Amino acid sequence: MASSKPFHVVTPLRVSPHLSKLAGTKVYLKLENSQPTGSFKIRGIGNFCKVMAEKGSKEFVSASAGNAGLATAYCAKLLEIPATIYVPQSTPAFTVERMKDEGATVCFGQTLDECKNKAQEMVKKNSDWTFVPPFGDPLISEGHKTMVAEMKEQMESKPGVIVLSVGGGGMLCGVIQGLREAGWDDVPIIAMETWGAHSFHASLKQGELVTLPKITSIATTLGAATVAEEALKLAQEHCVISQVVTDPEAVAGIPRFLDAEKILVEPACGASLAVIYSGLIKTLQKECKLPRDLESMVIIVCGGNNITLEELDRLKDELCMNHRMKEYVECKVALAKWNHASNSGTFTASLQKSLGACGH
Ligand code: PLV
């Protein structure tokens, strides 16, 4: 039965000497990875499920890339309400297993959008069932807002900037609303995404919602083809610096962060860490988008379940293969051009060497 206590816990906020040294400013980590379901998602989803249970919902049906679904399964179990979670095929087996361990039924779709359609169809047929969205509901923002209220309690003064990752923009909405309530309206936000999951960046640039034709990033939990309308609206009212990194940049910091902080995170979270590991913070300071004497920054360590050491190795291999393939194609194009120009049809030693270096 629903209790008055929230499902999320108050997470630690602590300084990272390792990242502070690299950034040249005091870096705080808001450790959302320490939530019971391994990511910040439980804050918003927990609030949503609690309210829906009070309204008499008899079953939860969610569509998620992993973390929102696990949060739904966890809350449903505590509320003694059955849950069905639709996940894209790309969701790792160990995340699916964790959802099942919480008692949920797991079904599959090709993409997150397909999962959403299937889940909503199921709910339409049952009037007392509830669709639990991964983002984009005021009750979800309401839950995510608590992160900022906690920061206010935990910090002596307001942060110079907050770094967070954007998928559908639920966390962004909650943080902006939380900043308003805390009287920290002037704290800028760096909103991080990866190319191939950059629907927020594209929308902000265009000034209207943009739908990506396909999610191609390996940061699958940032893979919302379209962000929530509210996220774009709030971002247009607040100082939000939208930045996009490559998949290799999002992954490169993960082992370094693990070594230094003993915390293993998903690429979705690696995108936020790339602000420091890829030197973005210094570029933003040089471009005067952030003050040079930045007093402090908070990185929301959003966490995530779609990662293990084995999965990290697999991702690194996949990225390396993609990189090699790109180099191979570039070499082939150069070769075709050369052949065309010389009309000799023979391989040059140097091009052969280049192709060899690409592993072909
Ligand atoms: N993940 C959602 C939506 O995916 C999901 O279904 O789990 N960091 C992590 C670890 C996340 O799991 C997510 C969202 C985000 C960041 C981005 O949060 P959002 O969607 O509120 O911007 C597509």
C-alpha cells in the first residue's frame, strides 16, 4: 500500500577532487546512481506511480529504454500493483532481468516510440490501467525537482552551473522548476546529449520540436526521438547551454570515472562527464559562455543500469569497429578518386598501407 514516504532516497552531494583538478573549479557530484534503482528516474516515476495508485490504478504499463521501466517495476512492486514494461530490443538482457526480478512482465518493441504505442494501446483497452511515460508528465517533473531542493540543503552557496544529460527532457524540466523554487533562477544549465540522440539540441536550434528520424547513438537511454514540449519551452526561458558529444567522447570518460570515483555509469551519464573529460568546460569559458572564475559546478551523476564491465568492453569494441569502418570507407573513396584520376587501375603502396592500417 502507498505510504507517505517517497520511493527515492536523498542522495549524497560531494566534491570530486579528481574532476575538480581537471576542470580547474570545484566540481560537486550529485550521486543519483545511489538511488534504489540506480538512476534519478525513481524520483519522477515514483511520484507519478504513487499518485496514480492513490487514484485507483490497477496496472502500470510503461515504455522505457531501461531506467524508467526499472523504476516503474520497483514502485509497482512496493505498491502491489502489476506492471508491464515495453522496452526496445536494444535493452541489455541484465536490465530486462532486473525488471523481471521486481515482478514485472517485460515485452519488446523495435524502438522506444513503438514501445510507447504498444503500451498506450494496452492501456486504452483497460480504463483503470495507467500508462507510465518515461518523461513528459508534470508529476514526473515534480519528482525530479526534489534533486534541486536537496542541493540547496547540501550546498553553502548556489552552484556556478549544473550539468545534466537530456533524453526526453524530464530531468531538465524538473531541474529548471526546482531552480525556480530554490530562488536559483540564474544558475545556468549545461544540457548534454550525444549525436544520434540529439533531439533536444536540434529542437532548441530550430526553435520548435524536431523529431529525429532514427536514434543512432549507443547512449540508448538518451534516445528519445522527440523531447517533451515542456522541456523546449522551459529551456527557452532559462539559460540552457546545449552541447552534443560523440559516442566515443561519452564512453571515454567512463573507465576514468570508474577508476577515480569507483562508480560505473552508462554512456547516458558519460555524456555529462564529457563536459570535463573532453575539455568542453574550458572551451565554454574561452568562448565567454561561462565565467572564467567559475566558483563551482554540479554534475548530476544520473547513473543508469544498462552497463556492466562486460558491456563497457563491448561498447568500446563496437565504437572501435565503427571508427575502423569509417577510416576504411574514407580510404576506399580516396582510392577510387586516385584510380579515376590516374586511370591506371593499380593500387599504390601507400593506399594499400592505409587500408592495412584500418585492419582490412
Ligand atoms: N531514460 C529514459 C528515457 O530514455 C528511460 O526510459 O529510461 N540518464 C539516464 C541514466 C536515463 O535513463 C535517462 C532517461 C536520462 C539520463 C535522460 O533523462 P530524461 O529523459 O528525463 O531527459 C529515452
